[in-house]
Amino acid sequence: MAIQAINPATNEILKTYDEYSVEKVNNIIDGAYEAFLGWRLSPFVERRELMLNAARILRKYNKGYAETISLE
């Protein structure tokens, strides 16, 4: 079954997403936990640079993200 993002004001379907199985979700969670174990051991300077880069990306695309969030 697909999951749809719908604009509640117009009922327009904005995007359709495939539903993940429980196994796939668990694999994603396990992967995130493994990544966390490495992340917490990373030097602060390295984590800082990655977070600053993430902030730059969010700022670059903030209008698109804002529009999508507002429509949903």
C-alpha cells in the first residue's frame, strides 16, 4: 500500500511514497544506531563541519522545504 502526502486544503496528492516493510524499517533503525555509535566517537571538529554543511544545505533549499511543509 502506498502512502500519500495530501494538501488538506485542496485534496491534491502532492507525492506518493512506497510503504516500507517492518523488516526494512528495522534495518534502517539498526543502520542509524550503528552510525550513531561511530558519530559519537568522532572528533567535535569533524562533527561541527558536517553539521555546518547540513545547515548550508537547509538554508540553500529552505524555500522549497517551507513550501512542501506548508502544503502538507
